[in-house]
Amino acid sequence: MITSKDNPHLKDLKKLQQKRFRLRTGKFAAEGEDLVAAALSAGRQPETIFCAPDAPPEFAGHERALIVDYDLLAGACALGSGARVVGVFAHLAQAPVGGGALTLFAPGVSDPGNVGTIIRSAAAFTDSPVCFANESADPYSPKALRAAMGTTFTHPPQSDSQLADLRGTIVALDASGSNDIGQLELAAPIVLAIGSERDGLGSELIEAADVVARIPMRSGGPESLNVAMAATIALYELSKGINQETTK
Amino acid sequence: MITSKDNPHLKDLKKLQQKRFRLRTGKFAAEGEDLVAAALSAGRQPETIFCAPDAPPEFAGHERALIVDYDLLAGACALGSGARVVGVFAHLAQAPVGGGALTLFAPGVSDPGNVGTIIRSAAAFTDSPVCFANESADPYSPKALRAAMGTTFTHPPQSDSQLADLRGTIVALDASGSNDIGQLELAAPIVLAIGSERDGLGSELIEAADVVARIPMRSGGPESLNVAMAATIALYELSKGINQETTK
């Protein structure tokens, strides 16, 4: 059992809270049993699984498990509230760019919770990857991983995308759009472009778009929706024409 | 200028981070210029506006402004990153229960960010109040207020609602639903019931519903959406039959 805070494995785990260290090492930490279980069941091979002494046997018995004093493990976690299980994984291979029936391009989303929620919603409506850019929050930060609820492992996002690499009819989502997102009848492939929390879509993206669409809202309400909400509604609407719902 | 951390106004401000103190005093704190501006422009009368020495004159010049040392103010805030302006307000009068064309009933949402996001989305699609219950996260917590982006002031939520008080066709949102939420054709008034993050809708709510509807998702994706995303899509769909979009 690891009982020293100077243990090098533990020190590296703590450093994985920093984006720079994640980028340099190509690794990230998934905190909590649910997330680690989702990674394992998606076939991801952990580099290390840190386990508190009372961690469930399916984690503590893993060949790459390291048992750690409870307080030391909590101290190396970003999200607090004492995860009993933390897995370290290599960055996931990015899905190939350009394919897919409905691709979300979200270059400017800066809140990690929004990034994670968008990954989760996109996975519900399309099997194409979500494309972020270098300005976006890191999808492998603890908060983004938690908000994505394991879908990061089944639908690895692109993190350095450019619109020019994506193939399809480009639909830009903007309050200025003259088209109601629910009235579009577009065939795949579609690229849905959404803006940042504070500034929306830049004029470049709007000009590059084939269609600028808006989500109709009642008058007298707020000027805008949360960016993850807007992306979710747009993905939901655009997927209607593409997906065939399968009964379970 | 307040320069002592023992100042009673400042001590009360800090205590407003606690739900119990908010309930006992009937007050809450709105942190940040954007939120305080939204409250003022919605006609809310502040009890106090705490301002850092460099706060903009529209706040620092208010008759109820108190100027506070920058670090002391930051120390009394919940959200960190040093708001220059914090307003203390009395709890808003709750909107009357039971009226409204499309009412959201969300008794079990426990994450304050989700509560705030739901208030914001609901304001975009309906002028009826959002109805929470005592088990929900407090809509007046700092995180919920921030996520609602000022819509809490224009659309004060109900915080101790019961389904029996609400009038309308009850649509329960659940993955087990046999109706596609986008295919319903319902006339107002409608009550949309959504469940909690972890447990979904209880069997009681499902039994009380006139219609149980699901959001169609592709097979192979995640089992569920974030509760705020699901509520947003459902409000968006149900509002289509009710709202008349007004061109700006």
C-alpha cells in the first residue's frame, strides 16, 4: 500500500490535474468508480488504477491496481468528495476526421462542464465524433470527464479540429439565423457549428456556413440558451432526418 | 469603506452561502456584475450592494451600496474569482401555482447547476414558472443563480411545489415512455414532469401522468441525457404547439 505522499505514481497523478501535464504525457485521470468502469467496459486499458483500501474487488483486483491510503488518494484527486477509484489512461485515439452523418463542430466552448455535457448529448444523437479546437476546454479535464458520464470513452472527441477538414452541409447555429432549426430538411452529411459561451459564432463561421439556423424561442424570454442546451436541441432536431430509432 | 472582516454586514453575506441561513432570513446573494444588473433591470430592490473599490459607478453609486476592501469581498463570495459587485436581495415572490400554458415540474433535481440551467431554458420556451420541490437544489444558491444567468429574477421559480397543485395534461418524461415527445399533439395547459439525475422519475409520478413520453435517441449511445438537456428538449418540443414565435 502506498502511504507516502512522495510516491512518484501519486505525484504524477496529482499533476494530471494540469492540462499542460496531460498534454505533455498524453495521459489523463478518470476519477470515480462509474467513470473507471465505463472506461474498462469500453475496452480501454488503464495504465494504473489507484484504489483506496476499501475499493471494490473488480478494481482492487485488477492487475494494474495500486492500493493507496484513503486520504492520500483524496488529496491527489481534483473533484474532492474522495473517490475510492481513479484510473490513469492514455489519451484516446481520435476518431478520423471528416466522416460521419452528423458532426458537431464546437471550437470555442470554454467551460469544461459544457464540453462534457456536449459529448454526452452528441453520443445520444450521432455516432460521428464531436470536434473541438485548441481554444476549447480540454475534454480530458476532470470536470469535462465527469459531465460526459463515460461517453468520452465510447465516443472519443477530436480536440484540434478545423472546419475545412469536415465534410457536409454546414449549419451554423445563431440567433440571427433566418431558418428555424426544426424546419430544415437536410440530408447527411451535416456539420453543425456552434459558438462559444460568451461570444457566440464568429463572423467567419457564419460566412462559411451553408445555412444559418436559429432555435425559435418565445419573445420576452432570455436572449440565449446555454451553449450545451442549444447544441443538444440542434443535434436532436438534425438527427431526426438521419437516425432510425431502434426499439430496444 | 469596510475594512474589517468582523463587519456584521460582511459576516451575514458570508453566511448566505448556507442554504439554512438563506431560508431563515429569506435573503440570498447574487454574485457578479451581470447578475446584479439583471436583478436591478428586472426591478428587484437590493437590500445591500457590496462593491469593491473599483466597482463601476452604476453599482458603487447606488443608494444601498457599501464599499468593501477587495480581498474581504472576495473572501465572502462563494464562487471565487473575485466578484467586484455582490447584491443581497430578499427572496422573490413565488409565481402563483397552477396557471400557465406549459409548466415544468422538477421535484428531484439535486445539482444546483442543473437547477439554474433548467430555469434559463424554461424561460426561453414558456412564461409559466418552473416548479421545484423541497428535495431540489436551492434555486437561490450561488451556482444555481449563476447558471440561470439572470432569468431567476424575471421568472421566479416555485420551490415547494406539489404535482396536485398543477393544472394541465401531465406529461412524464421517461426512457420507458411509449410516446415520442416530438409526436405529441397536446393543447395547453401542459405540465411536464421530469425526474432526478440519478433515479429518474419515481413510479408515483409515472402513474400520475396522462402521457409518458421519451426523447428518441439512437441505439448504441448513452442510456440517458443530462436531466437539464432532457428538460430543455422536452420544453422545446412541447412549446412548439403553444408559443407563437414573434419576429423581433
